[in-house]
Amino acid sequence: MSSPEEARFVSTRAADGDPGVSFERALLRGLAPDGGLYVPRTVPTLPSGWRDSDDLKGLARRVLPALVGADEGELDGVLEDALDFPVPLVQLTRERYVLELFHGPTRAFKDIGARVMARLMAKARDDHELTVLVATSGDTGSAVADAFAGLEGVRVVLLFPKGRVSAMQERQLTARRPGVTAFAVDGDFDDCQRLAKEAFADPGTAASQMTSANSINVGRLLPQVLYHLWGALQLDRASRREGGPLLVAVPSGNLGNLTAGVLAACMGLEVTRFLAAHNANDFFPRFLAGERSAYAFEPTRATLSNAMDVGAPSNFERLHVLLGGRLAQRVWGTSVDDAYTLERIRLCLDEDGYLACPHTAVGFEAVERYRAQTGDHETPAMVLATAHPAKFPDTVARATGKASPRDPVLDALAGRPTRVFELAPTLTALRSVLIALE
Ligand SMILES: *Cc1c(COP(=O)(O)O)cnc(C)c1O
């Protein structure tokens, strides 16, 4: 892709004058060596004509090359293959819309970033075999495993804490997929993460090129810019306008989705306010309200919207670099507890006939609170729907009093053969299985 001297990405912790790295380097490294996250050194402006796109793929072909520094046409194959499902905008009322990001294979928005990243990595690896090592506590692992499965020259090793993921999550993680091996680690999620970190640092392990695929990777972040643009474009078309005031409500945990939206705004998308919709893990809303300093991260609390259970959001560092002192002007935040989440699922169904997953419901609640606080009932709001409600049957049934919805893709997964190996939580054990897999 881009030539090595094109060093467009710098660490959030880099000093002025840092030479930076190419997109490929940032993609294969994941985290910068100084512990920071990669960000574009300068954010490109939207290419003229982006509004002429007919679908997400077409928009991606126009916008993504400038973001990653690829030539026009170079990413067409990647995008064709990765973005093979719809991302529809559903209109609920004149000023309330929902952008459904959950029509990918694992029924959560993480499919979008993970599928593009996987194909970018498979392209960037040249002739080297690539091992993707992922420590996961749930949703991310299955999106990543699914995204990489069957790509030539790439194998995936999943580490998850034995007995500490839900039955549905375990089925998704251990479904037999080509090139993917899942290990149930005798320990907790922190053990899995520690093992992965040790393996990366261990010269004895790294016979083949190893990379991580977690949510801080630029290869996952940048494709997420695309659906913010695509959602706004569909909304503009539905209301026969070209840009204008817009609220974007983002169910947030690690703040990757919100950071991607902010990047879209930095590229020129008109957004009046982003609404950062958090569950009881309220570090960021409190920071925005001036109640917390940038360093006052908190331990994680378990909630019904568990994919957003993050006490110390890593993308906060990126938001700081991108917006600095303007953060609180561009982003408004709120924290929604489980009782309000359940109530909002019920209200969405009763008032709009729309069934929302618990994460998406937190986004809807944020819109109502923002309107009540500001008196702005006019500006159209786009809520990002991050997961299919059928992924959370118990919560949805509890909120609505009705049988949980079904989804044929999730049902089919339940019948797939699984394969899983147990692993002791030590580097020696991991090293020997990695070598055996080669
Ligand atoms: C990961 C996830 C989120 C949170 O996204 P971030 O980018 O981490 O803020 C929200 N909803 C669902 C369903 C998720 O899987």
C-alpha cells in the first residue's frame, strides 16, 4: 500500500517532530512502542463528491484511501469483500433515526471495523505468515475470529477466561472456523491479557509475525469513520437536504465508535453535537461535566449493556489529541443505569415500535435527556444501533415482557460444531501451543 516514507501516523504520546510510521506499520503493530495509540498526523478533508455515493462500499472507496494513504482503487477488493452487508438508516419520527450497524455476521457493529482490518492485514503481511493473538472477554473475540477466518496466510489464536463468558458468547467464540483456534484459559480476563502481552514481548514465541487485533488498532478505527458519514448521508437524503444540524448518539464503552465519529467531523461532516451514551461506567460523562480529571479512571462495573463495561476507556487519549480543549463543546455525555436502560427498551417498543438492544437503548435515552436539558426538540438525532436485540434475549424479554426476538444467523450459530482447548495461564504453555500450531 502506501510507501514506507509516507509516515502519516503518530503516537498520541509522541513528541513534536516525531517521524511517525506508515499505515501498515501502525496496523501491524497495534499499540505504539511508547504505549500510546496511533492517530493520523493530519486528518484529510472529505473528497468532493463523497455525497454522490450509492452505498457504504461506494462511499468507502471514495473516503478510505485518503485516510490510510492508499492509492485510489487499491482498496476496492478489500472493501468489496469486507462490507458485504447493508447498514440501513431507519426513520422512526421526523427527527429520530436509527443507524443499524448490526447486520454483519456476528450481529454487532464490531464486524465492520474487524472485517476491514482483517483484510487490510492480510494484504499488508506480504509473504509472511501472520498470527493474530486476541485476548477477549466476549463480543470482540467472535467478531475478530469471524473476520479473519479463512484468510490465506493468517491464523487466529483466541484466549478467553474459562467459565467466565456467557453461554451464547462461548458458542460464538468456539465455533469451528478455518485458521482459528480458541483456548479456554484457566484464569480470568486479566490473565488472558497478561499472557498475550508476555507472548508479544517474548522473542522465543515470535517465529511468525504476530499482531493483536484489539479495538485500539487503527485498522479497526478508521473504517468506523465510514458509517458515520453513510448514516448522515442517508439522513440528508431522507430529509431532502445537504448537511445541516445533526445529533449523533453513540452507545460508548472504550470510545472507539465516538472517536471515529469525531474523526468524520474533523474531515468535514457537519455534526452539531455527539452524545456519548454510557452505562453506569461513567468516567467520560463525568469528565465532560468537569467532575473528573483526565486521570481519574475507575474500576469496571458490570451492567446489562456489558459490551460497554469499560472503566478506563483507551480511546480517551485519542479524543484528547483530536479535540483538546474543544472536547466538551463538541461532545455531550450522560450515564444511564440499568433501570433506565430497561425502561427505555420498553418505551422504544411502545412509542416507536422499535426493538433496541440494551446498548442501543442507552443511546436512545441519551437523546431524550439531551433534548430535555437543552430544549432542542428540532435537530434530527441519529442513534447508532450497535447490536442486534436477539443477542440479549433475556434482557429484552425482561424489559418488554414479551418473548425474546429470534435471529436466524444467531440461531444457526447455536447448531455449529465447536472446538476448544484448555490452556494453563502460563507463557510456557502458550508458547508450546503456538509452536505446535505452526
Ligand atoms: C463494543 C461495543 C460498544 C462500545 O463501543 P466502543 O467503541 O468501545 O465505545 C457498544 N455496543 C456494543 C454492542 C459493542 O459491542
